[in-house]
Amino acid sequence: MTRTRQILVINGGSSSIKFALIRDDQPEAVLTGLAERLGTAEARLRWTGNGSTAEQAIAGADHARALATLLPLVEAAAAGGLTGIGHRVVHGGERFSGACRLTPETLAAIRATSPLAPLHNPANLLGIEAAMAVFPSLPHVAVFDTAFHQTLPARAYRYALPEFLYQEHGVRRYGFHGTSHRYVSQQAIARSGLAEAGSGWLCAHLGNGASTCAIADGRSVDTSMGLTPLEGLVMGTRSGDVDPNLHGHLARTLGWSLPEIDRLLNHESGLLGLSGGLSNDMRTLEQARADGHAGATLAVEVFCYRLAKSLAAMSCALPRLDGLIFTGGIGENSALVRERTVAQLHLLGLRLDAAANARCIRGEQGRIDNGSPSPQIWVIATNEERQIALDTLAVLAATP
Ligand code: AMP
């Protein structure tokens, strides 16, 4: 009899820890939860398992205390059978093209990558260090958002900047959401009935953060995010691409500092900025658009046009186009965004089936194109936690 293997997946933020207990033999997590507002008097732990949700105040708890509090929950849910811990790490730089076992050497390499992701990697490391202290006898594995994109060719990852910035300072395009792009593209290839060899797929991960990816032979060959997750598409509060001279222009004309410009581009722009400050949430914008709100209408139009342009650009990297995948909160739920986007991609031969598109919301997945000879179009729910658990198991199998 083969034994079920269970992995605790941890996604550490600066003041939060998201976790999920994944069994290798079932698609849904056994237990999911979030410890948030860590380090404050309002710190709380919330979890869902066995169909019910519970909550506990953990006033003043840091990452280690939050993990110590959830340890008995995880052990009860896993019935003593935890195989290992998989950690999401945002940036692996050029050092990591796949998941790796956490050792003093790999931890030091992740720490050395922190200047490339100053908000994310130190926060991920907080979660890792706390988890290694609370679960000292279990193996720990890091799975990187950037790793899937390490197959990009130089023509896709180099900026047109002086070479020393790349050679000495790592200034290049890295790409993010790799775990999601990999998971849904593997699902699409498996469900499509088409061979992976010679295949070409486009993928749109559309959540609060959003990116596109071109996948040839199952490998990432281009993606819309760059050195940081700000490049590319319009996102919830992130601007995506702007003229690089905007920084100098705002500094000269408004006297803004770099932190002020960073805040503008990362937290006050995107759908929120375009909608005149109404919302960064696509559900709210769709409703307001239906009610005739001009800012919401513009935000949806710009979002879809920029997405279509990015997908068309990504198609340059593919040998042929087998299909397009929508995923993420917006990609999995917004028939409107899918319809407006695909309508602007008719030159790629993409055609939607309106009824199938309307049906694929709230967890409903499937194929939504109108049949051959058009390339396939799929709505596939992403499951980054499961991919992290599977990668963790693969690393443990390779390095027992
Ligand atoms: P994520 O970051 O993947 O959780 O995605 C968050 C985004 O998905 C937000 O913009 C939500 O408004 C959007 N979203 C979730 N459900 C729906 C829905 N039913 N219709 C439109 N957008 C949705």
C-alpha cells in the first residue's frame, strides 16, 4: 500500500503567514489558514478545515509564536504524517531554476538575493526561519516564483541597458507567478489532448497582481513581469508599464521623491487609479461599469486592451499557438474580461464560445473556444499551494 504524503505549504509575508496542508492524493487542501497582523496587538489566526472555519486571537504573536500556535492544528489534521514543509519564496535570482532543499548554503543564497526583492524575500525568510525552529526535524524546501522563467532566452530577459548593470548588479527581467503559470500550463497541455513537444501556449494569470507568459514545449520563453512585479500589465493597484521617463518627470515637475513615486506606481495606480479611486477589485468595477460609471468603464477597457496587447506580443516567442489559458481571481471569474480581451485577439485566430465563457465562473473550469480550427481557450483554476507541495515532494524524492 502506498502511504499518503502530506506537505505543509507556508507563504510568509512581513506581517502574515498563509498556510495550507496538502495531501498528494487529493486536489483540495486538508487545512488552510492565515495568521495576520503579526507583531501587533490585533494578531489573529484563522483556519478552515473539515468544512468549518475557526479563529483565535494571538495578541502580540510574531511569526514563530503564530507557527507554534498552529502546530497542534497541523499535527491533528495531518494525523502525525507530515512529510515536509514547502516554502514559497518570491525571488530566486539566477541562482535557482527549480525548487531546492533549504540548507545553510541555500538560505544564504536566498538572503543574498534580497536586494532584488527587498519587500518579499526578507518576509519569506522570516517565515522560513520561524518554521525551521518550530519544525526542526522535518525537511524544508523553497519553491521560487521566478524559477519557471529561468528558461527565458537572453533576447527576452535582457533590458537594453549597459551590460555592467546585468553582469554586476543582476538588472534583467526575471518574471514572477512562475508556480501558477507552470501549474495551469501543465494542466492545459494534459487536458488539451495535444502533445507537449512542439507546443505553444499563452497564459494570463489575472489576480491582484497580473502577468502573461509564453510557454513553448512546456517551458517559459517570455513573460510580462520583469526585474520586479511592477512591469507589464495593468494590475489592481500597480500601473504596469509606464514611460521610464515618468520618474524624472514627476520629480522635476512635482518635486516627488523616489518613495513617493514608488508608492504611486505600486499602490495608487492600476485599476484603482484608472477608476478615479473607486476600487482595485474587478467585481466592484464590473458592477459600477454596468451602472454606467465612466472611470470603471475606462479601467476595464484599459485592463483588457493592455492584456490583449501583451498576449499578442508574447505570441512572438511561440512556434505556433495551441491555446490561451486564463487563471487567477479575474481570469477564473470574469467572463467580461475574457470576452473583451479575446475580441481584440482575432488576428491570432482566437474565438470564444459565448455560452461556455459565461458558464466558467465561480470554480467552473473548462474549454471556452468555439472549436477547431481556432486555438483552444481554457479557464483553469490555479493551485499554487498544490504545485509547491508537489515540487517539495519531488525535491525530497531526489535528495532523500
Ligand atoms: P486573486 O489575487 O487571484 O485572488 O484575484 C483577485 C481579483 O479577482 C480581484 O480583482 C477580484 O475582484 C477578482 N475576482 C474575484 N471574483 C471575481 C468575480 N466573480 N468577477 C470578477 N472578478 C473577480
